[in-house]
Amino acid sequence: MTEAKILKQIEYYFSDANLPKDKFLWETVNSDPQGWVDIEVLLRFNRLKSLTTDPEVIKNAVKKSVELLELNENGTQIRRKTQIKPKSDETIERSIYIQGIPTSVSKPVEAIEEYLTKYEIEAVHINAFRNKNRTFKGEAFVELKTKEDVETILSKKLPFNEVEINIMKKSEFPGLKQKKRLTRQLSYLPSLVSEEEKEEWKAIEKKNKEEEEEIIKNDTKKFNESAVISFKLSTATAFSALKTFLASKGNLTWVNYVNNSTTGGAFFDETDAAAINEKINNQKITDTEVEVTSQVSTDEEKEALLKAYLEFRQKMRRRSGGKFKRNNKRKAEDAPEGEPETKQEKTE
């Protein structure tokens, strides 16, 4: 196997596209004050291990890295030389979404790279499009070197091994949430941060904390001014049916209910809790025999529901890419093909 292919794989591991999203490697890099990673650690990674198991071969390959990587004096450790670049809308504009690749393809990343062999690829991301059993769903995001390559690929509409596939700009991908952030991306390598940058990021984090505290304060105020109801069901029901029933009784804001349970709570953007409760209590959910008994929530019940609601709101902010999400804690959805999410355990 050529050194060029080995170097390409290692540089991918440490790239802007992958490193902040690979939870294990990110934490490994940042666990060392100078950002060094043992070559032996990298040899646990499946794709690299399929290319070579010889540390000497890896050392010789990394020596040829021009800008990104360097070796320690003993040649046993590797680190990145440059800081992570903040993500921008430009990255999305250089990316495409592919749908319809045969799920029978055994090595999807390599197959996609071969399909787009005429173009310079920055990264192929497929792990966000895996089933629960980790099987490939035939979809991928591909980050290219230039926006011009994106336009060329879209205009050609080439089949994938004689199979018609759907290709579109990532920016047009249904459901893609692109929240404009007021701050720069907080994925950075501490070992490469200047004192000036550290102070800048501290200020950003302080501002984000203050803004989150303000959101929590407003959410709490709204909750405390609303009608909060606790309920019991005669038998468990589907969340969707319960939500539809409650929404028909008032201006429903949020429901706290787990499928197959018989208790829960809800709050409405209403001021008269007693009136809302009267509409709900001893009623049956539409098209079911499930009877709902309810009451205006006690102070103890409201306290528990408020805690659950604030946790729900924070979870939604993080899921939608809100400014309070820290990239070094995010799940490695875009790890290289074949890499386990917890590389400490899965070393096969």
C-alpha cells in the first residue's frame, strides 16, 4: 500500500472536517498539553489498520506531510501543526448530498471517492445516514475542495455504477438547520491557542453563558405564569394521540409524557389553570377508551415539570446547533467509514 494513501487517511483523521467531530480522537489530542497522539493509538483505527500495522511505515508517511502534521523527536507520536479553522457557510456551499447509492456497497466511502475520482474531496460523511444497526442507508454528504466542483457534478448528473442517483447541494438538503451564529466556532486545539485567542474565547463563552441564563430566566417566567396540569391515564396511549387531545383543550405549549406510561404533565399558554383542567378532567382521548383524570399541578409537581421543561429546551437548542453547543462534546456522527464511536473498546 502506498505511503500516499496512508498519509491521506491520517491527515483526514486530523482534518478540520473530521477532528472536531471525532469524540475519541478529539479528547485524545486535548488530553496532551502539546497535542501529541501515540502512533499506537492510531493503529486501533480500522481504516488505517487495514492499510498498515507497521508504526515505521506510518512514521515515514507522516514525514511527507507538508503543512498539517509533524512527528515528535522519537518518531512515536503525531500532532497537528495548525489550528482548526472556524466553520463557515462557505463549507456548506462546497458540499453535496448524495442519495440512492446501492446499500449493498461494502465500502461506501471508498466507492464514493472512486465515483468522484476526478474531483478533490475534503471529506465523505456517511455515519449520520446509518440505521440503528449501523448499516449504510445509501446516503452521504461529500465536502469538496471548490464550489466550482459542486456545480460541475450537479450539471453532469452521472449515474453511480449505472444506477441513477439524486445529488443536490447540501444547502438544499431537506431539514438542514443553518443557524447563523454570532460567534466563531468553539472547536479549537488548546495546544495551538495563543493567549490573546484564549482571552477572546473566554469572552465569547461568558457572553454565551449570560445569554443562556437569560433564556432560562425567560422560560421559567413563562412557565410560572402559565396553566400547568398534571394528569393520569386509565391506560397507556401514544404520545401523538395524547398531544392532539390536550391541544384541543387550550393553547398547548409542552407535554411531558413517555410512551407506554400512565402519568405526565403539560403546560398551556393560558392563565386560567382551573378552566383548562375542567376541560381535561374525566374526559376520554378522541377515538380511544383512554380516560384522563387531571388536576392543577401542585407546587411540588410544578417544580419537577419545570426542571424537565428546562432540560427539554436545552436539549432542543443543542440539537438544532444553537450557540451553546460545544463541539468537543458532540457525538462523532461523521467519523471515517468503519471507525467505532468508542475506539478505546473496539480495537478489532
